[in-house]
Amino acid sequence: MALTLKLLQGQFAVCRLPAGSALPAWFVHGALSHVSWTDEELSIVCDEAHVPEDVQCERGWRSLMLHGPFAFDLTGILAQVLLPLAAANVGIFAVSTFDTDYVMVKQSQLATSLDALRAAGHTVNEPIAR
């Protein structure tokens, strides 16, 4: 199944804070912001420009939004994107929302990722340069 994806502007960070942490003051929601609390950690995805240098994180992620919404009983949607990326040896970080999924790849692997997705028949819309 061919999908349409949208490359979001900017670079993102995936951060890890200690379990039980409150949402930090530096967290600002933007084009993609995601927070997950578990018994082991607080994970935050946000614009990397807002993350202080001393926070444990992985910077330099670009985000591709799958155009949804997708019904919950639909299967294999994420696999349609992940399989071509895996074949191209691209690591990912994925985030899901009620309506759709976001697949993040490192900036250094963006060109390879876009080529692999397009070769698999997907459409990727890139932001217009300002």
C-alpha cells in the first residue's frame, strides 16, 4: 500500500529524564511534541532547540508524519514504512498518536530514507524552503 508522508520542518530530540520527573519548564510543544511516563523513565520528543545541553538526549532527528487518520483495525501501516527503511539500514524512532504515526530518522540518514521510501512507492512531501 502506497502511503503519503510529510517531512516536518526542524530537528527533534529524544530525551530521557528520571522516573517520576515532572514535565520540565523547558518543554515547549511544537510541530511534534510527545511525552511518555513509565515506571522507568520520562521520555520527551520535542524541538531540539528547547532542550538544555545537560539533558540526556539524542539530537538530530527528522520526523516524517504518515498522513492519516488510520483505523485501529488496519494492520501493517507502520510496517509499510519501516521495512524499506530497515532494508536501507536506517534506524528509526517511532511515535504514535490517535490518528497517525510519526517515524523519525537521523538527519545524517535523511537522504537515504527519502530515497528508500520513494523507491517503495510512497510519496514524501517536503517543506517548502522559506
